Amino acid sequence: MKQKYFYHIIFWLLSFVLCSFLLSYDNNWLEALLLGLIYMPIIIAAAYLISDYLIPTFLLKGKKLRFILYVVYLIISAIFLTILINTVVLIVIADYQFKMMPPATRDIAILNTVLFLIVFLFVAISSIEKWRKTENEKNEALKNMAEAELRFLKSQLNPHFLFNTMNNLYALSLKKSDKAPELILRLSTLLEYILENSKNDLISLSDEINTLEDYIYVESFRFGDRLIIEKTIQVQSPKFIKVPPLILITLMENCFKHGGKNNTEKLSVIYSIHETDDKLKIFFSNNFIQSEHNPKAIGLKNIESQLDYIYKENYDLKKTVEEKTFKIEITIPLK
């Protein structure tokens, strides 16, 4: 930040020297410096107004016509101010004698051209610097996302989950249960989905819901009658709604992992998915043992990394703990 201010100060000092040089005549540097100080606020105000307000507010949001109109208004206003200043120069400095005015102030067109060349030079340099900074942040975000995805995949394919599933398969095979083929099919579908879609930015909500059902089915063999799940899904067209991949499985995995460590108590999980206006609300809650509760679980960290990467600040995530019940609600824009 300090380096940025330093470069800005250097740029405007050089611009001030250039303006003073162009305005100087008969080596009268005192008047040239005075005129430079008078013109510089116009240049600086126009430059920052275009760079820090008009471009991000209108141009980058696709409002090109409004951006052009405001720039034209700004140029007209600046020209009016320079004419006003030149009138004062004609009266005060040149004593109503046009030939006594500084050469650079006699031609309004050339004067404003020079002034706005400085303005647009600053805007160009500032835009390039912002673009470079954005690219660096994007590359850093992609790097962090790749690391988050790796941690996420590891957290999903954890040994405990596979070990418990294999044990259930073994027990079912010994009993020659008709449920064994279904369990194998669901597990295969689940693993295939995780491996194929974990690297995508967005995935169909309907696919996420179907995969969540597979995950719940596989885990239900571990909990048996201890597992109580209540669900509410109110979405008109889940096939056309896009969500971050594996977000539902991660939330459910967190419920199973931190709410089901006690092998005797029941695990109650409530989840809902609601479509409201232009938002999608995802809610999960589960009971837990106080000593085992971990609100900073790696799965939840990965979800936050995904949401930050995809939606920037355009999402909401709330975590609350009430009477041994952990609740998490995520609100994201519909896509």
C-alpha cells in the first residue's frame, strides 16, 4: 500500500513539472508553478474519478454507454474549468492583453489535450497495474483452490469411511444379503462422482442431491436404527441450478463425523434446500457430543474455500451452536 502511494506521488510530481514547463514563458517560473498548482487539481480529480469510480462502477459492469457519457461530461466540465482559469489569467496576469498570456494558455485545445493526455496516461497505468494485481490474485486463488480440492478429496475418501463400508459389505456377503449388490452399486457411483466432479467449479444440484442420497445410503449401514434424517427440498428445477461440487456430501459428512462418534446415542440430522427469489439456501443441523464438537473441521474449511473462490463475497455462511446442536446455513446466488 505504501509503495502504491509512493508511485502515485512520483507520477503527479513529474506531471506537475511537465505542466509547469509547458506553462513557463520568459523564464517566469514563479507564474508557471502557480498555474501548474491551479491546473493540477483538475487533472488529479479527473484521473481518480475515471480510474477509481467510473471504470469499476460502469465500464467493468458492462454499462459502457453510461461510462462514455460520464467521461464526456467530465471532459466538458474540465474544459469549462480551464476556460474559467484562463479568463482569470487574462484578467489578473495578462492585464487583459491576450499576447501577455502564457503561450500554453492561449490555445485552449492544446492545453486541454496536454492535460487529458496526462489524465489518460495515469488511467492507463493504473488499469494495467490493477489488471496485473487481479491476475496475481486469480493465480493465487487457483493455487489455493487446487490445494483445497486436494484436502477436500482426502477428507471425503478417508480410511474410516472406506473401512466401515468394507466391513458392512463383508457382513452382508456372509449373510448373503440382497442388500450387498445395492451397497456396492451405490458406493461405486459415489466414488465415481467424487473423482470425476471434484475439480469442477459448479455442478447440477440434481446430481448433488442424488449423490447425497447414495452417500446417506452407504453410511446408514454403519448407524442402523440410530440414524434419523429429516429432509426438505423445495426447488423447482434442480437440474438447471448450479452449486459447488460435493458441497452437500461435505456437509452431511461433517454431521456423520462429528455427530456420530458416540456408538450408543441416536444421530439426528436435519437438512433442507430452499429456492427463494434469486438465492439458494442450504441448511444442515445435527446433534453432537460437546467434547467432540469441532466447528473448524477440515470439510467446513474446504467449503468456505470453495465459496470464496466461486462467489467472492456474494454468499453468506452462518454457523451456530445451540443446546448440543450444530447448525450451518449457506446462502448462494442461483446459477
